[in-house]
Amino acid sequence: MIKIKVIDPKKPDQLQLVDLKPETKPNQECFIGRFLNCDLFLDSAEVSRLHGKVFQKHGNYYFADLGSRGGSRINGESTLINQDYLLHPGDTIQIGRFILMISQIRSEEDKTLIESQKNLQEIVVTQPNERVISTVPPVSPLEDMPVAMVESSGLQRSVKELTVRCIGVIDETHDVKTFRFVADPPVLFAYKPGQSVVLELEINNELIWHSYSISSSPSRPHTLEITVKRFPSVPGSEVEEQQALVSNWLHKNVTTGSILKLNEPSGNFTCFANPKQKLLLISAGSGITPMMSMSRWLCDTGASCDIVLFHCARTPRDIIFRQELEMMSARYPNFHLAISTTRREPGQSWFGLTGRLDAAMLQVIAPDFRDRTVYVCGPHDFMECVNQMLKSLDFPMQNYYEERFETPRKKSTAVSEQQAVAGSPALGLKQTVVTVPTETFWESRGGNNTGKGTPTVIQTSTLPETTSSSQNAVVFLKSGKEVKSDGEQPILNLAEQEGVKILSSCRSGICGRCKKRKLQGEVWTEGEPKALDESQCQEGYILTCISYPIGLVLIDA
């Protein structure tokens, strides 16, 4: 901790005392500037919005100017941009008209100034010139640094299923937390920037799998982070209720030391698979998480590509990763940040963009957007608007990628009409030869995907006697159950209604946990089955969370 006296010459009788604790902050940094969210807020036009920072490194405290317009001075000497200056008690930092006096520095090296901790010897002062040191033995650094003390060459890369331990919870905004995990025992996390991970949780005596985008970067492989928004449950939406249940449970129950299980990271939403020289990342709300992973990766690895990140938030206090994004924009000349807010709140000043993203705003933040590869993530309506806007502006949609956090909406009546006229031959044999018909996908971009079926011999349970070619239904062969369908619900929902157990997580076609083999019939698929490769599609596998039945459909479940 570092104690600072802030003197404002315009208010000489109002001395401000500030305690900065970089060791408790992300990247051990505290920011100073004119932004309200800065750790030390200096309200003056001569102070840049993100002027400088105080940070901890190797047990010492430093100051750095982050490219401010007016510059900074330490002990009367001008500072260089992004140069680290070691701080000592008695030093003065001048920022604009403000004088910052370093009155005290407390660190682990100065054990007489900090409270006793389990890994430190307790010190009791009995007389002015006398001290008694208790005999409490110091704890081995291995207990506090179990990963940092292990050579990377001795750590295994992450495996399919891991037990992880939470080592930190960071409040990003008033309703968003970042949970930082290490593997137990330690391994190096291996994933691609932008991918997601499935958490396995027991909530209310029920085992639940839920998918979250990874917000950390694989360039920092010792830890893995997810960033989760707390939100109220929405009546009438099973998926949104589950999202609220899991996210709010994490906010309430996961603390430092909590043990969780997670599955291997997966997903195709990553810049790693499509290296381009110019990128445009567009996000809203919690959709910033995969963008942050990709941005951190690109900056950490010294990528020379030109990056424009646009983020939309409700109010300034809802901007996730605000300080770090502004720091990245100041530090990396090829990282360009644009943030827009859609609502005003009393007492919050905002001098940036306002309103939702439209063609005029896009032209301002990225006039060369047609030359860029675009990644979009956010609420369903936001992504639909961005998708339609880019199409109307003649953007080459082969360079467009999106990540959905929500289950797709109900399909159109045109598909329902197709479903109504579809038919399949009746089945009644215990051992049956069936043909997997042509797979039909109506993609969100308007394309289609087809593949020829192959004869397959299967063992089935006795089929319900009511099964007939005139029905619109889903038959779960292993379970021997049939569910009537109007084509308005995905197969996963129908299975859950009938008590047929199909594991699921993301419910948006990303994680692949709900994969099942379709033995007969046709389905309408909302979006692309991203979690399936070409060979799995050829074998008849579908993602039941985004597959809607047309006519009679047989599922191996």
C-alpha cells in the first residue's frame, strides 16, 4: 500500500489523503486521471483522462506517465512516457496543478509497517527502541506461490477435464465479476483466444453444465479467467432463467479458495483461426469477454495487425474492463478503442460516443471497415442489427464472424409449413435398417449445407405403437419415448419435457455437449452447428439445442 497526500493549490485548506493498493488490482496497477473510474480521480481539464499509473513490481512501487498531454514531473524533473520511476517516501509527483506527495510506502520488505499475516513473523513493539519478535515460523513460499515456483517445463498442458481453484474475484463493475482460476494440481491452460469453457456445477442438488467465454489470454497460461454478469431471472424463458441461476450462483458462492470443475475449452470464435492484418471487434454488454481475450492475446504477442475495438454499454459505470481497455489504447499504437453509451445517469459525466451503433458511427470509428475482418458478440438483437447493417453497407460477409450467448429465437412460419408437409416411413421392427437422409441446415447467413446419408444398422427399444408417418413427432429410440412436436421447440427442450436425459450446457450450438445422432428424419437448424466437424455431420450427428424437427425424427437417445 502507498499513502499519498493530494494538494490542490486552488483548495489549499482541503488536503486529500489517499491510500492506493496496486497489489489488490488487476495487473497490480492503480490509475490516475480525469476518468471517474480512476483509482485517483483528479478533476481538472489539464489532467488527461488516463494520465498515469502507480503500480507494484518486484515488491517496489513505481509511477509511469501513460502518454498524457500535459506530462508529469517527479521531484521537479519531467518524466518520459511509459517510463517506470521508482517511488520513495517524500517523493512528489506533479500532475497538472495537483501535487501528489508520497507520505508512506508499506511493503512486505518493511515488516514493521504491516499487520501480521500468516506468512510473516509477528512483530510486537514494547518500547520506543525495543521490539520483540515472536517465534511464529515463516511459511514456505511454496504455499503462497504453488504455481509461480514451478518451472513451466515441468507443468502439463491442460487436459479434457480439470479441477480448478479460485484464487481471486475481481469486481469489474457493480454487477460484473471476474473469477480467476488455477488448475489443481497446476497445469498450463491451453486454449485459443475467444474460446469458451464449460463449468460443471452442482446447484440445488442438481448437476448443471454452463458455458462461459474465457476473458483471459492464452499468453498468460498459468491462470484462466471468466467474467460473469449478475442479472435478474426473466420469467417465461427457461434458458435465460438458467443463465441467471448459474451466473447469480457464481456471484454469491464462488470466493477465493472455491473448487470447481471445468471441461476442455472449445469453440470456433477466435482470431487465431483467421489471421488478418486488419480487425474490427464489435461487442455489447457481456459480449466484451471473448473480445478481451483476443485483444489481450494480440497485444501480449506483439501482433502488428491493426485492431479497432468498439464496445457498447448502457452507462459509463457499466463498461467492463474500462481501465484496462483505456490502458491498452494508450500503450499499444495499433489498438484503437471506441466506446459508446446508450443511457445517461445522474452524476456521471461522459464525453465519448453516445447511442447505438449505426452506419454513421461505424464510418467514424472504422472508415475502412470493408477491408477488415469483423467479429461480433453481444445480445441477440444487437448482433442482428449489426449483421443487417453490414449487409446493407455491402460488407463482404465471408469476413464476418459472430458469437451468440443466447438460445436462438423461434423459427419462421415458412419453416413450420415445410415441417407440416414432411413425412417419414413408419417403423416397427426391433432391429431396423434405416437411412440417414440428407442433412438440411438453414444458416443464419442464408446458405445451406448438405451431405449424403449412409445405411446404418441400429438396436432400438420397442417403439410406441402410435408412431406413424402422419405425425409430427420426435422419437427417442433408446428411451422408447415419443414426443409430439409443432416444430417450434428444439429437440433438447422436447427431450427434457419427456424426461429424456441429454447433457447440455451453452444451448446455443457452441459447446457440443448436447450432440446426438439423428437416425431418421429432417431437422431445421438455427445457425451453424459450430461444435460439429464435417465427419460428425456426415455421420448424422446434430446439436439438439439448435435443431428443430421437421415431421417424424428419430434420435439415438
